[in-house]
Amino acid sequence: MKEITSVSNQQVKDWKKLATKKARQKENRYLLDGWHLVKEALKAKQPITKILVTPTFKHIDELELPTETELISISEQVAKQLSETKTPQGIFAEVKITQTNIDPTKVSGAWLFLDGVQDPGNIGTMVRTADAAGFKGVVFGKNTADMYQPKVVRSMQGSQFHIDLVSADLLTWVDAFKAQAKPVFGSELNEAARSYDQVGRHQDFALIMGNEGNGMDPELLNKTSLNLYIPIKGHAESLNVAVAAGILMFQLID
């Protein structure tokens, strides 16, 4: 087994650079950090090129690696250098980024569209909730945080391997859904909006969630089939976008 102990090793520097979008796009790779994520990626047969483990990693006997995956031993110092957590779990995976090109005219089921959502925790919560609610996939629209950003990857907790994730132009997807008579629900409180519990349940539809501070893009709002709101009975001014998305997803899906 290859062994890397120095944080000055060029390979370590290259792995560290994968925390940036520029490096991920150039190398077409990203890094998973932690046993749960690596285990889920292995189960989902993701294109893992390398597994990095420290000598103290406790689950080495549970690793069932594909023949094309290289196992590399790294020091605790290297693990700390690569991890964005305070206490690294001692395992990482280098994964190829595979472009998911899905034709929106040929999809079915429920889809979540993210319009300019930036907070990694919110994105992760929404992807996990979409997974739990039985959604087919999530489309990351313009100005939404990169799905391979380390904090986003970590916050999705493996749900990214259970449903389809796509980076695409939401306008194109909205037009495709509407052309097939599939409802596209926006999320905004306005005079024309309808309460979320007054629109029934659906099998094939899209739900758009907008930016945490500015809401949905006006151009998208003008294209939706219907805009929904969640009545607030207490004194809070608004709901967190991920909480609102969870309520809407479970309410809408049939």
C-alpha cells in the first residue's frame, strides 16, 4: 500500500486544492471526508479512484474496494490538513465528477429546483428531505452553491447518492415541465399565491425554492403554474427556506 506522511507532499497539496471550485473543475474530481459518506458512495458504486485511510481508522476490515480503486495510507497530520472538520474520521475518497445530463422532457416524478440557494446547510437539508420524501431529483440552478463544495457534500450526508442531482438552467426545466402539463410550484407570499394545503397532491411536478434573502428570481416566478405560501400562525416573520421546503415537499407529493 502506498504511504503518504508529509503534508508537503504534492499529492496532498492537490487534494487540498479540491476544496476550490476551480480545482474541481480542472481535475474533474472532488473529495469525500468521513466514513458515512465514503460508505454510501461505495454502496452507490460511485467512481472512486482513491481511498485514503489513517493507521487509526477503525473500519478498515469493512472496506470492500472495487479493483480499480487505489488504497493509500496517510498520516494523521495529512488527514488534519485535508479535513475541514476538527476531528477527522481518518478516511477520505477521491471521486470522479460525472456529468449528469438529464433531458427535462423525459423525466418523471417530483423534482426540487434550487434557485440561488447559497447556504450549504440549507442545501444539504433540502437534498436529504427530498430523498426522504421520495423525490426523483434536485436541480441546482444558477447562483446556487456548487454541489461538490465540501460543506455542501458533507451536509447532504449521502443522500446525493440516492437521487439525481443536476446543475442546469431552471428556466429550461420549468418550460419543459409546463410543456408536459406538469405543475411547477413557486414559493412566495403574494396576492395570487395559494395556501400550500389547498393545491392537492401530485406525482409529477416541480417545486422551486428561492434564495434565503431575496426569494425566487422574478423571471421564474412569472413562469410558475402557481405560487404557494405557508400560513404563519405565530409571530415569526418567516420560515427558514429548508424548513419551508420540507413542509411543502411532504405536503405536495402523492
